[in-house]
Amino acid sequence: MVEHADRWSRWLLHDRFGGDELALQRTLEYLEPIRDRVLAAARITPGNEVIDVGCGDGLLGFSALSRVGENGEVIFSDVSADLLDRCRQIAAELEVSDRCQFIQTPAETLDGIADSSVDVVMTRSVLIYVEDKASAFNTFRRVLKPGGRISLFEPINRRYTELSRDSLFGYDAAPIDDLATKVRAVFEAAAPADGPMMGFDETDLFQLAESAGFSDVTVTLQLSSTDRPPFAGVPWNELMKIRPNPHAPTFGDAIDQALSHEEASRLSSYFAPLIDDEAGGRFRSADAYVAGVSPSP
């Protein structure tokens, strides 16, 4: 991973799995059904012009290429020049560059995208980092042709936090709740309750889509629980390198900040065997899928 890469690129291509191959595999396994559901709701047809907003390393966009066909196109947009470079590299390797555009622009404005020029706007975990979500929805409406569709996925961190108060790393934290509470407080400080990551829920997304003028709006909240947490089996020292989001510290840095050496040792002595055993955990998630149609004038 290059040292000069921006925050978004460092996180997406390394920090979210800490360089650990098992953690990367678990991350991709989690993302695959999300990708498929977003694409299905987008109702992409051959010849469509599709924009993957906040494309990252192209999870949605490259999967959409087979659906737009030889006469369609996918626009990869992101605030990160490094991630767009990564997408250009992937497109060249797949020999699909002629059906791709790469535009560095924020979701709130989508500068460089003409009015009424695309058939589908897709996102995955983008609006959680956008302060002005209303501007983003208005911009999505601006760039869509009449009858164009939005298909969006966003984690609802407010719900996730409510569901996960009794756990850490996806495991019951009750026996050492005094320590887990201190560690959670570090992450909560990095994502304040009124900030862009925490300050909205599925109802807000519904209202934002309607206010922007979309019709046939549906917002589906999915609360999920699985007995295999995403970090199950990841060695403790590798887990400590993982950063849960681009604005957060790594797990190791959060523990160092919150706990004394003796407390950190007690925390690892409790959690490391549970994670290594890959049994007995429970991971909960709260996600929203948003769909809507840009009406005719």
C-alpha cells in the first residue's frame, strides 16, 4: 500500500481488513449479497448509462458492466483520485476501459456529470460520509433522465449502535463491560451522534428521496444477525490493525487510548480466545436499501 495514498484509498484497500487475507475474505463475503441486491433494484438494461457514486474500488460499477452491455457505459465517480486510479487499472486489466468514465467529484455535486444524462445512480456506503445529504439526493435527481432510477445502500449506524451495546468485535462483552464501554467510547467520539455517520436513519433517507422529487420511493430496513462475526478467526495482532471506518482509529489504537496496559491485557485475554475459536459470537447489522424513480417533467 503506497504511503501517500489518501485516507479513503488507504482504508478501502488496506485498513478495513488490516492487510489480513482472512479478514479481506470475510469482508468480500459480506459485501457480495449487498452488491447483488443494489444491482437488482437498479433494473439496469443493455445500453444504460450508469453512475457508481463513491465507487471505491468499483464493487458495483464493474459488476454493472455486464448488464449495460457493449452499448452502455459505467461512470466511476469518487472524491479519491487514488481510488479512481485503481479503477482505471482494473478496467485496463479487464479490457473494458472503452465503456468506462472516471470522474473525481463529490456526491453532493457530481461536477462534470450533465443534467438528465444517466439512467441509474448507485451507491454503497457513501451517504454516511456526506454532510449535506439533501444536496446529494437533489444532485442524483439532477443527473438522472426522466424515468431514471436510484438504487442505494447505506448502513444505519444509529440502529447498529443500539443493537450492539452489549458486544465488542461481535462477541458478548458483559463479563468485561467496564473495559468494553471505554473502548466503544473512543469510537463513538470519532462518530458523534449528530455527525454524518450517525445523524440519520431509514426514515430520513425516505424523506430525503421524496423531498428531492423521486417517485415510487421504497426504503427497506434490514436488521440481521449471524453467529459468525466478521472477525472470527482473525489473529488478535492482525485484528488490532483493522480500522472500522476511514475516520476511526484502528482497534489497537482505540484500546491503547482507552485502557491501561493491565486493562488492555485483560481485554485481549478475554476476547482473543473467543475470536480464535470462531464460535459463540453474534454479529448484528442494520442496513437500508433505497430505491426510487426520477419522474417525467
